[in-house]
Amino acid sequence: MVPNQTIRKAVAHLRKNFPTKNVLTSIVLLSDGEKVYLRSDSDKVSEVMSGQYAMWLVPVGRIIQQTREDARKIPSMPSHGR
């Protein structure tokens, strides 16, 4: 569980660095139980206090679906009766 003090520091940091009035309503926060992370877009996550990128999210399900759709568009090769 993330300590309340860590959450308060992260929220204060976000409010200071994001000029919007209701910054918490327009962002996605994640946690590993120790640190607070900001999901900056659909593929990047950074640690709030340091700004260091923590991980890259890979939409595996979407990639598999797109690959299957692309594969269906490939014309099939005629078999040569071997």
C-alpha cells in the first residue's frame, strides 16, 4: 500500500507542474505499492516525483487482433497437390 505521505507529495507535485485547475480529473495514476506513476499517454508511464519513465505498455491484444486482420487480407496461395 502506498503511504498517504507519498500520495500527498505526488499530488502536490502534479498540481504544481500541471497548470490545469482539476489536474486529478484529467490524468491516470498507477502504483506499484511504493511509488506513484503517471500514465502520460497510451504507451508511457513515468514516476511522478522523478519524471523517469518506468515502463512501456504494450497493447498485446490490439497487436494480435491487427495481425490477424492483416493476415486475412493476404491472398491464399493455390495448393499444388503434393
